[in-house]
Amino acid sequence: MASDIKLHKGDLPDGLDLGGAVAVDTETMGLKPHRDRLCVVQLSAGDGRAHLVQIEAGKRPANLIRLLADPAVLKIFHFARFDVAVLKKHLGVDVTPLYCTKIASKLVRTYTDRHGLKDLAAELIGIEMSKQQQSSDWGAAKLTDQQIAYAASDVLYLHAMKTKLDAMLAREGRTALAEAAFAFLPVRAALDLDGFEDMDIFSH
């Protein structure tokens, strides 16, 4: 395992300070929050280091929950809608405030329909990301080096992407719209968890 990646069993260590903005991602057993177990939460302060927390069944990661709920810490996600729902379902935490690079991308990169993390990394910061481990057994007791590297890569570059997207949002006059969309995400996640994931409640 690379020295810039720390793997923690059960919770973040006491006293860890990740600053005022932390990148967050989750790995689960599948893509249905109601059905699929939360296995790993990965975080980065944007300093080139990543912290991975393997979630232990039946145990509450108090330090992690405290960080995710801290109103003084901005949580940066890619496709926050899924992660926020998963964290609410399995840890009982309301994640705020937050930022979603996928929503920001959709608001400003209207010249493309490619808004995946890999696409953003390539265009915005010139990083080629591998997604080979995306579909693997994240519930395994021991993660492979490939899984650990993949999970870390999902958070290591979000701060840099946010910087680029913030400039584009300002340029296109959509910063306030993005902030309103980010603020709505916990409600969107709650609708998903209540069974409205496939319904547009705003349609006629």
C-alpha cells in the first residue's frame, strides 16, 4: 500500500484534522442503498493523501460521523446523491454542507454529456484514472492493493476539480444555482430512500 494512503479499520483515528474541506466517496456492495452494505468510506484533505475507513458491521464510526456532520467542514463528492443516501441509510448521518462535482459539471460543461469522474479528471486536470476495480468485492475482510489504490484515487483529485469547476461556474453565472442544487441534495437523497428515486415529483 502506498505511503500516502492510510487504511483504518472501523473508524478514523482520534484527533485527525482534515481541514475545512474534505473529499469523500463511498464503496458499497452494490448500487441500491436499501439493499447494499456500506463497506468503505474514503476521504482526502486535498493534500495528496487519502484515508480509507473500512466500516465494520454493527459498529458506529463515531469520528467519521462527527466529521461528516460537522457544519464547519465542506464535504466534496462526485455524484453526491448516491453517497449522501448511503451515508444516511447506513450511518444515520445527515451530511452537510456539501459540494458535488458531477452537478457542477452538468451546469457548466453543457458542451458534453460526459460527466463521469474519469472524464472530469482527464479534461480538467489531465489525470487518467482507471475504473477497473469499480465492480469488485468491497465487503472482503482484506482489500487488495488494487482496490485500495482505486478507492484513494476517487478522492485525491476532487479538490483540484472543484477549483476548476468553481471558475467555470463563476464565468457562466451559475454559482448561486449550483449552491442551491447542492443544498437540495440531502432532500433528493431522502426522496430516493423513501422510494421516489425513479419519479420526477416536479413533473406535471
